[in-house]
Amino acid sequence: MERISLSEGWTLELQGKKFDIDLPHTWNNLDGQDGSNGYSRTRGVYAKVIPKIEGEAYLEVLGANSVAEVSVNGEFLSRHKGGYSAFYVPLAGKCVGDENIVEIAVDNSPDESVYPTMADFTFYGGLYRGVNLVKCPAKHFSPEHGGKGVFAYPVKKEDGWVLEIEFSTVGTYESDMVGFELADKSGAVVKACKAKAGEGRCLLRVDDPVLWDVDDPYLYTLTAAIAGGDSIEVETGFREYYVDADKGFFLNGRHIKIKGVSRHQDRENMGNALTEKEHEEDIRLIKEVGANSVRLAHYQHSDYFYTLCDREGLLVWAEIPVISRYSKKRQANAVSQLTELITQARNHPSIFAWSISNEITIAGENRGVVRSMSELNALAKKLDPSRLTVLASVTMCPTDSDLNSITDLVGYNHYFGWYVGTFTDLDKWLQKWRVKAADKKLCLSEYGAEGIVKYQNGAPVPGDYSESYQALFHENYLERINAHDWLWGSYVWNMFDFGSAARNEGGVRGRNNKGLVTFDRKIKKDSFYLYKAYWSDEKFIHIAGKRYLKRKKGATEVKVYTNLPEVTLECGDRIETKKGRYVFKFDVALADGENRIKAFSGDYSDEAVLEGVENEPDEYRLPPGAESFVRNWFASGTDEIDPSRFSTNDRVKDLMANAEVQSLLKKFVGNKLPKGLVALIGPFRVKTLLKLPFIKLDEQMKAMADRYLQTIKK
């Protein structure tokens, strides 16, 4: 097989204009992040001239969001629906002239038949991962569903390890022989076997293999070769894992706590048109923070990124974009995208679970959703019985929902202390879960808070969007996560800030700022170093709040994050030493002007200069009028109902007349609620509706309804 890059020398016809471009490319690298929510969702036609092709060949499209149509010399060849998986188009006999025009029409316009239709990220349009020409012999491995045609997965038997190999070929006779050789890291062949092409299966018994582990991601290379035909290589690793509802996650018989981050595949001013360089930088940052797992949300990522996870020892939660808004009309597309994800990524030993949906009940548990999710779970098990399945529920989904009994594992997305409630509400929810669903295997699949680095606060609160509050939020969550061994893991939302064209929060447009690292990857926020203190073995000291440079003179708190057991802080003539873990807090008296601060322990140190001032700069605070869906839950600690603010005692029609409520509903439910529904329930009080049996909201969430409504003035 020969793979030839076709990345250079394309033309793009977009909105009546023509451009010369190279791949990868997206037309939303700027407007998809500017916060106007009017980014171009349209059709663009990419074209390139390629020479004559003799013999078997395929066009390999690595990613085209979200519907793509391929034509050669004006002849329509293929349509693909799904913006995050690769697909192949046969070219045999189609490029017979000296010059042949390949056209790929890509359309990211709203399409109710393709997932996703609503989500908190930008749906970048374009050929954002590149295109290849794949030439192969007449006898070759099948690229059906975008896969390699060879699947290798290890199984531990009672008497040792077996590498089970499945394969599918094109152009072969049933009697044609297919050979397999397994080589170790040095390249030495350790095992080999042969099978007839018609058998489609071969077993390799491997004695005492070196296991793939997060601390030692050992990989073997399997070479598959058809006699008189094609050959390919597949990296594989031997490992086993299971999850216990009481004891957590086990890898190769050893208990490990999943220390996870989530990742979106975009960059500032680049959109999702990333090169290998950007993928590699992301991996380095994820490894530096000390994570051992990554949730690749909310769709299939570049195959190269899965490969990097294989090689760096990162356990992967892989998923499809079945998110937010469920519709039976999109089930066929969900099936297609899940089939492609598993077929294309199944060989990666880093992947431990296939995720079938995320927050699919955020707008309510629609009829048919349980059946559809059950179908997807069954499909995942059929395509790959060796791996676990998982889905991510949202806070409002009751603990006893049937959705939580479909997959092997369950994740919950909780933002207590940000969108709803306070940190202590997480404790209450976890306690209730253990009473009602102790047999379920639970992780926190999302949690986080916005941290905009220009905002700083000595007394941070929810909704101030400060880097200071983000750090405080994560301090509290880490304590709670580590207190429960039965909680098999957690995934920070998010490792990096990312583009979300519809957002306009905290005075920043077009992005979600919950990352531990800024959108351009240039600034590691204080929260990054907090997690590094908890997770990493790399010794370091970090003084938090360095961007909180100008502070009111007098008493202030200086926090130090470190994985060392003792820290000494020096400020002027004062020196103080403390013993502890992860977070060290020092009370410091700032003099007028510059105050040099040094934190050290042995050979490790960090320094900061804080300026004592009469009044802190206004730019440290969220500007007046900046839009926010986040409430300061700490400001009111009373159970009394303020009649000047909304509560569940109010009628739905009065709530719906409020602009702030309308904006909130648009964010979480979509553009409109059915007018007939609003007219029907309008006269009812909210508390009356919450009593209806088909309103699937648990008691804790019902209690929170008043707490939230009380933050909105009438």
C-alpha cells in the first residue's frame, strides 16, 4: 500500500469566491470563534487536479464536516454524513485521463439528519484533516467503514495471552494465504501465524508479553501480508482492565485512579485544522499536568491523536457526537458514526471505552431515547466485545433513570458550584447515588468553572469568571474526588479553552474558558498547576495568583501549589515554613509598592512580585453588564423566598416573559420551545408542574430550582 498526501494545491469555491488553499483547512478558523454566533455554515467546494491512476486506488478523506460529496471529472461517486470520521472513495477506473478533477463538496449547514445539531462547541466546516491518495495491489485489505481491514486485540486466557486477529480482504480468493508476524519494540518477530483469506481470523498465542501500561506503554507491531498482494502494519498492546463498583478502576490487576482531562480539537485562529505539531503539543501538556486518561470529546478525533495516546500511555474515552438533542430521525446517523469510530479506532490499545452519548437528556428525556441508546450499546458490543461502554448523563437526569443501566460504566456531568448549587451539593449527590445506585460504576465525566486569566479576585465567588475562583473550584473538587475510591475516575472540563461560537459570557465572546490552559496554549492557568501538584511526579513549586499583580496593600493570602511536602515562603524580612500537601496558604502583609515573594523547598523554587496599591484595578473584575448564566450561590444562604425575585411559586407564562429566562432556555434547549406547549403549561405554577410524574427531575434538582430562580429579579 502506498499513501500519497494530496494536501497541497487545492482551490476552494466558497460563497461565490475562489481561493487557493492547502489542507488541512477550515473556513471557520476566525468567525467560528469571534462570538457573533453568525459563523459561516454553508457549502464549500474543494477541487484539485490529479494525474492518471492505474490499478486499485482510493481517495482517503480524513475529516470533512459535516456532509461531504465526492465527484471525479463531474461524476458523482460518494456522499458521507458525519464530520469527524474518515472515509474512503474507490477511484479504480475513474482517473483515466492525464488530468482528472477531484471535487469534494463539504457542507456544515444545519442538518437535522446528522449529529450533532446542538452543542457547546463550534461546528467548523471544511477539509480540516487532509486528504490522501491510497494506491494498493489488486489483493488488499478492506477499507470498509474507513478501517484498515485488520483488527488485533489481546485477550487474557487462563493459560496465557492470545492476540485475536480479524481481517477482511478485497480481490482475494478464499484460498489465498494471509500471514501475520508480531514484532516487539526492538523489531524482533516473537510470533507468527497464517490463515486463508476466506477464514478471516487468526490466533497468535503470546507467552508472557510485556504489558501496555500508563507507566510503560509497551507496543508491539503486527504486520499483515496477503500472498501476492498488500501488506500493512498495526500497533497493538497487551493489557486488561475492569471496573468494580466499590473499588474502582483496575489496569493489569493494579488499582489506579483515573485522573482524566477532556479535550476539544481546536486552536485559536486555527479552528480544528490542526497539524501533527499541534496534536503533539497537546499531548505534552496533558502529560505534564499528570493525567493518565483523556476524554476525547465530543466526537471522533484524529487517528494520529489516538496513536499518540497509545505511545504515551494515556487511557482514552472515545465517543461519538450524539449530544444534547435526541431525535429518532438521527438514529441511523448515530449508528453510522459509531460503526466508523469503532472500525477506525479499534486497534488502539489506549482506548478502554466507547461512549454512545453525552447529556442526551439536557432538554428532557424524550420518548424513544432509552431504546435508541440501548441499540447503540448493543452495536458497540457487537463490533467490539473486548471493550467497555459508557455514556455521560447530566445532573438533571435522575439517578434511577433507565439510561444509567444501559452501558457498563456511567459518567455524570456535574457543575455544582458553577451553574448550579455549591460544592457541598456534590457531596449530597454522591451520597444519594451510593444509596440508590451502589451497583453502578460511576465517574465524574465533566466538571469545571470558567477561568479568564485577566480576572482576579482575593475573595472569589461563582460567576466572577476569575482565574482565582476557577482554582478554588478545582481545589474543592479534587478533595471530594480523592475521598471516594469507589468513584473510578474523573475528567476535568476542559484541558484547553475551546471555540464555542454561540457563547458570550464573562465579557469574552466565542469561546468556553473552562480550560486549564488558554486557547492558544500559551498560558497555564493556576488550576493547571493545582492538578500537576496532585497528579504529577515531576517536582515543582508554583506561586498562584501571579497575574493578580496589583493588590490592595495590607493583608493578602498567597497560595502555593506543589507536590513537595514542605514549603518556605519569604516576603521581605518575614520567612515562614509550612508542612502539608498540594495547597499551601500563607498570610502576607503587602507594603506599598513592590513586594518580592519567593517560595522554595530544597532545590525547587518560584518567585513573584506583587504590588501593594490603594485600589485594585477595575480590569481585574467582570465588567458591568457582561452576560453570565452563572449565579453567586454563596451570596444568599437563606431558605426564605424573596417575592421580588422568581420562585417555583410563579407561573410559567410569567417566567417565559422574562428576557433572562428566555436567554437561558435558548442556551440549553435550543432556539424555541413549541408555542403550543408554552400556551398549555403557561397558567401553571412551576411547583405544580414539578409534581407531575413524567417530569423526571430528582428531589435535589427540584430543590435547586428555587435557589436558581431566586437569583433572577422580576
